[in-house]
Amino acid sequence: MVRTATLGQYAWPQVTPAELTLLVPIGSVEQHGPHLPLDTDTRIAVAVATAVRSELPAGAPVAVAPEIAYGASGEHEGFAGTISLGQQALADLLVEYGRSACRWARRIAFVNGHGGNVPTLAASVAKLRYEARDVAWYPCMFADSDAHAGHTETSVLLYLSPELVRTDRIEAGNREPIGALMAPMRTGGVAAVSENGILGDPRTATAEHGAQLLARVVDDLTRALGEWTVDDKGRLR
């Protein structure tokens, strides 16, 4: 995964506050089956934000912030390696982050790679927008994706970080529709419905498909940043 210079590498005089749009990748540290790294969601969010920045002209007032690597991942706490901040801590982090950065940045777009962050992210952005701060969020959603650590995420990681995909450990997980799994997952998390932590089937994953999936999301976010249309849930459309 190639990263361009991020906000954390700038000296403060290099920042152009009145014009700057800040892209903030947010992900998680959680299990992604026996074959994908724990920071899969964060890697995807960083890759999307970084690729979007590289698509823009060199002088465009857009910067990629250092990633927020932890999220709300309570549904995965049945597996070793998962670290979840919980919803309240995540909400506090996002609100204070937005309040601080909006003292100098024109806009903030949280680029989210973990679905479990969405309810808290939407509520936090709504609060920031109520406080008259120009903040939005964008989900790294892939078309026709399976739920977790299956074909979709494995394809994207085979493209982004093939050296971290344990291809010898790829196996199918629970392939039932996610709607049928929600009730047991609410009480027992992912471990209640999938012994290996996978919801889907990564055996069909390819790097080529991962590249295509990522490119579509990058193109969509690039467009959305240019239009800056924010819906009533704070999502960048």
C-alpha cells in the first residue's frame, strides 16, 4: 500500500486553513478471519483517502489526516486481537476531533472503513453539523459485497497488501444472508454464527477484482468531494 504525505508530516505553516478539506480515514482493529490482518478496515479507509488525494491536482486544498485506527468492534470481541473502543468512547473521540480540527480546517470528511462505526459516526457528525461545523462522513462500501472477510475484503487486500494475506488459511465462512444472522449476532456477536470469523466465501477472491472495487469507491468519493452534497444523516453523497 503506497501512502502520500499526510497531515501529520506537514509543518504548521504548510497548512492552508481557510480552504482545507481534511480527509480522515477511520477503521478498526478486529478479526478478519484466519487469513486477513486485524487492520483490514483501516487499510482500506487509508487506501481510499490516499488514492482520492492522488487523483486531485497537486495544489488542491485537500489533505489526508493520520488514520483513526480503532473503532467500535464489539461484535468481534469473541476473537483474539480485536480491540474495541465502544460506542461512547468513539463518539467522544469523533466529536472532539471535529471540534478541534474545524478551528482551522474548512471541511472534514471522515472516510469510514468499518460498518460497526456507522451509527456512532452518523450521530457524531450530526452533532457537529448542528454546531455549525462543515463535517460529513463517507462509507467505503463496495457493490454486491459479502459481509465480512469474504470475497470482497479479501479481494481488496490481495490488491492492497498481498504479502499480508495468508492464502494458505483461506476458507469459507458462514454464507447465509446477513439478515438471517442478525438475531444471534446481537446476543453473541460474530462468534455465535461463524467459528472462523468469516461471513462469506473468500476462496473466489482475486486482486484484479479488488482493484476494480477500490477504483469505483475512489471515483465515487472524488466526485462526492467535488459536489459536497451532504444528506440529513451527515453522509457525503
